[in-house]
Amino acid sequence: FNFQQVSFLTSAPDIRALPADTGIEVAFAGRSNAGKSSALNTLTRQNNLARTSKTPGRTQLINTFTLAPEKRLIDLPGYGFAKVPLAVKEKWQKSLSEYLQQRQSLKGLVVLMDIRHPLKDLDQQLIFWAVESQLPVLILLTKADKLGPGARKKVLLEVREAVLAFMGDVQVQVFSSLSKLGLPEFEQVLNGWFSD
Ligand code: GDP
């Protein structure tokens, strides 16, 4: 699969405005600043496909990209920014859980977490919803270059151990947009989802 052959499809203000629910799509989610935009740019070898966040928490759109006919990447807005009003947070959580439950074309969810701050409450909530919907999850422990090899391995094993509790299809890998660590493994999982 050539992830480089990516093009911008739409910016949707909410889940209802997403492209038709056909084909295969993979969604990307994570706390603001987790490194989601950087990971999308690294995957697709683009410098500015997904804009890296300058103002976390501002109302964000759901950006969608096409890799091939009927094969899409969905960039969900970052969550967990403290200054967002509670009502907005609750509305977003409701539509996100509906998306994970109802979207037929959704074949996998990539959850990005800073390797130094893994498995926060909202990350766990998201993984719970995905597993409940029988959706495969790939956790990327991002910015892995910030830790040495020993510490990196330790967090990886801890997170793998912790996600056993979800009793679902949840894989965990380390990743760095800076050093490209974990990129081949990341691509392998996506290739599997897109070829289902
Ligand atoms: P987003 O809010 O999840 O889209 O996160 P961004 O991709 O905008 O990244 C947030 C911050 O983390 C930026 O300052 C990035 O430069 C930095 N960052 C992202 N990925 C990496 C990485 O792999 N290594 C390092 N050291 N920094 C990263």
C-alpha cells in the first residue's frame, strides 16, 4: 500500500457530515498534543497534510483523506484539552462513541498516546468503546525518541499488560515521527486493515 498517494478529501464539522459510509476507513484519535498530526504526516511522507497543532482545544474539524478509491484516513479532533466547555466535551464524546459503534466502513482505530503519559482516562474510555464495538485498536506510544531504549521497553510492556484488561483486539507499539522508529510495524497493521 502506498501511503504517499494521499489526498485531502473533506473537512467535516461533525460525524454526520462524514463521507458516505462505504469502503474502508481507519480513524486516528488521541489527546491534543499526542503527536497525531506528526504521525499522519510521517505515515504519508507529507510535510503538512495534517496540521500540527498550534492552538490545542480550539473547535476542530474532522479531516478526511483518501489513499485509494474507497480507502480513507479519518483524523479525529484531539481531546482532553482542559479549557473546552463541559457541554462541548460531552457532545463530542457522545458523537464519537456513536461513530465507533455505527460506522460500517471503520475497520480500525489508531490511538496515539505520548509514551511519557500513556493511558489517561479519555484514552481508556475510547479504547473501551472501540473494544465494545469489536473494533481493532492500535495504540502508538508516540515520541518514543524522548526515552532511552530501556525506559521505552518498560513502558511498552506495562501498557501491553494494562490493555489485557480490555479483553479485545488491542495492539501496542512504540513510534517516533522524529526517528521513524516503529514506522514499518505501523504500516503493516494499516495494510492489514485496508486489505480486509
Ligand atoms: P497533535 O496535537 O496530536 O496533532 O500533535 P502534534 O503532531 O502537533 O505534535 C505535538 C508536539 O509534539 C509538537 O511540538 C511536535 O513537534 C511534537 N512531536 C510530535 N511527534 C514527535 C516525535 O516523534 N518526537 C518528538 N520528540 N516530538 C514529537
